Amino acid sequence: MAIQVGDKAPDFELKDNHGRTVRLSDFRGEKNVVLLFYPFAFTGVCTGELCALRDNLPKFVNDDTQLLAVSNDSIHTLRVFAEQENLEYPLLSDFWPHGDTSRAYGVFDGNKGCALRGTFIIDKEGVVRWTVVNDLPDARDLNEYVKALEAL
């Protein structure tokens, strides 16, 4: 079962597409976090969602908010994907141990070996304030993220 509104967001430590270590706790007291899980780089729906975020980036990466996108791809795959699509926000690899962070958030599909489309808006204190989890083929509504952030 996915993490719910009001839950403390599980901390994690993952490598980004440049090999840098990113921890959720690094943003505590500093920024709200939009934590977005997606199945795989280079797939149609995922590319569409991530490019829509890229095209609206100031709403999701600013003085008050940080976007973190997580998949079960390797950092090498994520580096090429980010370069190809001009994604200038951290793409985090939940590759090994495979899916540990996705599992902690309750969005790992063990039969398919990837994360579902889960989004968690986490406030500066590390508490989940909004969430949505969609099945693999169902894209999320970007406008819902914006509304949730405005409500913080």
C-alpha cells in the first residue's frame, strides 16, 4: 500500500543521473519536494510526463520546491535520457538494490519490476501532503500537482 497523506515520508539516498548522491532529508526545513516515481525512461507516457514537467519547470524547481523523479533505471540510462530530452532536474536511480525506495513508498510493481506512476508532495517538515498513484498506462495530471503545491 502506498504512503498516505499525513505520513512521514521515508528518507532515501539515491544517485542521480550525474552520479551525485541525493537524500530526501537534504531538503528538510528548506524546500517542499515533488517526488515522482515513473516506470522507465524512453517509454511514451513517461517521456511525455517528464517533458511536460520540463516545460513547466519554474513551477516545480524554485526557491520553495524541488522536483525529484525516480525510476528503476540505471544512472547511465538516466543520463542519456536526460540529455536527449533536455531534462534539467534530478533523475534518481532506484536500480540497486532494485526498487528499495519504490517499495518504501508502496509503488513498486514486483510482477513488472518497476514503479507505478506515484507522486508524493512532501512539505518542508517531511510530511506527505498530497499523493496520487496511477497504473502504468495512465498519465498523471500536471495541473493537480500545481494545485497541491499552491495549497501548502
